[in-house]
Amino acid sequence: MKRGLVIGLILFVIFIISCAPPAECPTSEEKECPKVECPGTEEVTKYVCTDDRIVDTKEDCTTKPTEGDKLYTPITTNEEGSYITSVTMKSGCYRGINTAVMSFDIGVLADKIRFQVKEDPSEEFKTLYEMNGVNKATRYGVICDCKSGDFQLELNKQYLARLEFDLGSLFKTIQYSNEFIIDTRDTSDYMAKVCAE
């Protein structure tokens, strides 16, 4: 929101400067400075949504982002031929807070399971949460600036998420789940659920 206000303020200042009369009038017989006319002006109003989208109307802030608004194209073939039985990522609630609910089932005991995300396509995945020696679990990533759930996700972001299964002890390999988009912007499915404590 601040970014939109700053951009709007800069454009307004540029407009005022370019259309302002000269600081001093030239010496002449005239009693007034000549009037400065700006070329065809048009008032443009834009709105900055809480998820930093810039839109034409306030109502556009309540519409869901489009497919073209996604930062990522998730890889959905990682689990083929792996020991992974199932991995799901869905919206939910945890103690009254909107949450990304992650569940998995793997056919063998993994040394470590890491929940990994990235916020930008050019970044490497980073681990937000790690657990030891399990083959089935459900964990909760709360979407808030708080200390709750198993791990936290920030508001107004798009994450690309996956699970990393370290199977080093048994098979000397690491396997990855399919990737998921976790959208924590106001209009996303993750934030649409009304959570009551």
C-alpha cells in the first residue's frame, strides 16, 4: 500500500512541477506572468490492494488473482517412481488462524523430512520446518506474524512449497514431493476460510 502511495505522490509532484508557472516573470510591460497551460490532462485513479496488486476499482481488490498472476508453475511429477505414497497441501484452520495444512505418507521410514519453500522463482528452496524419523504426519503452517502451529508463513506472499524426504540410511537418496503453491494474499483460497477460535 505504501509503495502505491509513494508512486502516486511522485507522479503528482512531477505533474505539478511540469505545469507550474516560471519562478519569476520576465521583465515586460505585462502586469501578470503568462498563464501556463498543461497539455490535455486526465485524472487517473488506481487502487493498491493489500496484496500489492494495482487495480482500477476497489472491487477489483476482492476478486481472486488470475492464473497469470502466479509466480510459479509447480512441478507435479516428482513423486513418480518414488517411495512417496501421498502428499497433500490444503487450506485449513489452526487455533483460529488460517493455515496451510500439510499431510504426507511415505512407504518407508525417512531419516528427515523437511518442509521447504521459496518466495521467488530465482531463489533456492529454504527449509522452514524439519522432523525426524517418521513416515506419516500432518503439520500446520500458520499464516500470520505470530508463534503458533508447526511453522509460520507470512501474509501477502506466494510460496512454492515441497517436502524433501531424506532416505539416506535406507536407500542413499533424497526424494521430493510434488510442488504446491501456497498463496497467502487476501483473495486466495488459503485466506478465504473463516477461522474461529
